[in-house]
Amino acid sequence: MKETELRALVGRVQEQVALLASTAPSAAPSENDKRELTRRWDQLVQHLALGPAPDTRVCPSCSHTIMRAATLCGYCWMKLPEGGRHA
């Protein structure tokens, strides 16, 4: 992901949000403005391509959230059993 592309997409979303925010309180945003914000938001989300959230669990020793696949807690350094409960 190129940072310049990301900055441009965030800038476009920010502009659209500012446009909607500047609408008089008594006037509802136009359908076109709402569609444009949705379109720009979708572009940003596609560009980020975050994928699913990582699978996590709670360290049985210190209760920090850690990666499910971890074999050692990055907080308390406890050697971890395989598996574990979800965070």
C-alpha cells in the first residue's frame, strides 16, 4: 500500500465529511452527498484491505490479549499452552 494513495483517500473522505458537517442543521444532506461519502469510504476500506481480525486469546498469567498462535506471552514472558480461550 502506498502511503500517498492512502493519504489521498483519507483526504477525500475527510473532505466529504466536512462538507456534510457544514450543512445547516435544519437542512438534511443531499442523497448525492451521502452516496459520495459512501463511495469514498468504500474506496478507503478496499485500499486498506484489512482482512479478518486476528485470532487472539488471553494470557492465563497476566490477562493481556495475545495472538492465539503465540507460544510465549510478549508481556509477562510466560510459556503458553497451545490453544486457549478467545479474547
